[in-house]
Amino acid sequence: MSEAFMRGTLIQGIGGFYTARTAEGREYILRCKKKFRREGISPLTGDEVLFTPGEGERHGWIEEILPRKTVSVRPPVANVNLLVIVLAPEPEADLLLTDRLASRAYAQGMGVILAVNKTDLDDGLPERIAEEYRPAGIRVFPVCTRNRAGLQELREAMQGSLCCLAGQSGAGKSTLLSILMGMDLETGELSRKIARGKNTTRMSILLEKDGLRVMDTAGFNLLEAEKALPPEELRFRYPEFLPYEGKCRFRECLHDREPGCAVQEAAEHGVIHMNRLQRYRSLLSETRENWRERYD
Ligand SMILES: Nc1nc2c(ncn2[C@@H]2O[C@H](COP(=O)(O)OP(=O)(O)OP(=O)(O)O)[C@@H](O)[C@H]2O)c(=O)[nH]1
Ligand SMILES: [Mg+2]
Ligand SMILES: [Zn+2]
């Protein structure tokens, strides 16, 4: 029967009604069949679905949710495969938050790039940040939404991925999003207010324009949702540490301050950036604490 189904991507959902967009750009309003609820599955923005369209004014039905490449619980989105972390000189760039976001993104199977905005205020910051992240293979894009600089390079890096912007409040995510997607920010804010006013559950919105696909969601900074992580797993979320795995004196080395640590040595030689390693150690002690308290 499945040949009769249509295929689309869920671009939003409000109050149990979902919008699917087909590859040709046509949109359909759908509801979710009860079988999904019985199975404990709810459709997420970004989901690839098979559906039967409704006739005339009637909504159609989601028949099948295709296997997800990535899933994020908070915000609840599917298939995001590139996290764009937005930083700026003002408010001061929080690299600990950046590492938190990046490590979680890796754990979820996403790629990571950094957009360092507001180069009109400090045009040296992108390179200083790039030095720290180059060993991890995390690319840094200097941008200035005020002067419209660097946007084309960032666009190209985002092409072909389902992206999500994250980062500190005030870094310029909304400004950047509205410029990249050529959309009216006011409209977005307005529809959000309406959705809230009606007391409906509104999912993230998947925006698409000129081959760019970006989730409009605020929630990506809410990291506390992640369940306690075993401390010995944190290190696998740092790509630049991986080549040294198994090369430390102790087999179970967490690259904390153990003697004979190959990662420490790499950092001393500047192959890994010492600041990244030091922030890793802060996150490690936090991870240990959360792990100890996981049953509280
Ligand atoms: N100087 C300068 N200011 C900018 C630039 N881009 C954005 N801003 C300003 O930075 C402030 C914050 O921008 P937003 O886009 O609202 O930041 P945000 O990341 O969406 O913040 P939250 O929604 O609170 O998370 C605004 O006052 C923007 O005008 C830039 O390139 N240069
Ligand atoms: Mg914003
Ligand atoms: Zn080590």
C-alpha cells in the first residue's frame, strides 16, 4: 500500500496538527494516527513522514515516521545534523557553554560549526576562537550581521544540512536567522505570541529557503534535560582527544590529571588547545558530581 503514500518533512505542529512539506514545496495539514500514541511516538519537527493527504479542506494523516538520523529531546526536533553555535564579543563569548553544546551535539550525531558574530566590535575574536577549536575540526566563521559580512561563507557551510542555531542570549541568533532566511523577524515573534495565547503546544518551525534548512527554536541552550552522563564517557565527545585514546599510561585515563596522560602532553605541545582541555576538566568534575547525584 505504501506506494500510495506521499512523502514529506514535518515543518511544524500546533495543537496536534502537523504541516508536512513535500520535496516540490507543497504543504499538507496532517494529524497523527492513534497507533503512534499507543507506541509512545510523537511526531517531531524535522521528521520525514509518509502520509495520506486529506481531500479538500480535510486534513490528512501521518502514516509512517521514517527512521530518524538524530533526535533531540529538548528541543524536541528530529534529523538536525548541524549545530551552528553563535558567539560574539558582546556579551563575552562563553566557551564553556560552547563546549557543552558541542559535546552534546557530537553525542547526538550532529556536526558543529561556530559563527562568531559582531566582527564590527572585535575582528580578532574569530581567529582567537578558531585556534582553540581547529584541533577538534570545528570550523569557525566570522560574521557580522550589522555589516552583512561573512554570510555567504556561513551559508555555504550550512547548505545541505538540517541546521539549528544555538548559543548565548544576545549573541545574534535571531538577527542571523532572519537575515539568512530572508524572513521577517516580527512575523515570527507575532505568530509565537498567538500560539502561546491560544494555549496550544507549538513545536519548533523548520524554515527553508534557497537550500538552507534551519530550525527556528530557542530551546537548544537548555542542557539540563540531558540525563546523567557516566564521567568516563565525556572524553569521547572531544574529537581532538580521540587519536590519543589508549595512549595514556593508564588504560582508564580520563585525561584529568593522571600521570602519563597523552592528551595532557598533546596540549603541552599545542596539538590540542590547553583551554579546551581545561574546560573539559571543568565539565568532567561537573559530570562526576551529576553522576554521583543521579538518583537524588
Ligand atoms: N554590533 C553588532 N550588534 C549586533 C550584530 N548582530 C546582532 N547585534 C545585536 O545584538 C543584539 C542581540 O541580537 P539577537 O539576534 O536578538 O540575539 P539572540 O542570540 O537571538 O538573543 P536571544 O534571543 O536572547 O537568545 C541585538 O541588539 C542586535 O541588534 C552585529 O553584527 N554587530
Ligand atoms: Mg533570539
Ligand atoms: Zn589521558
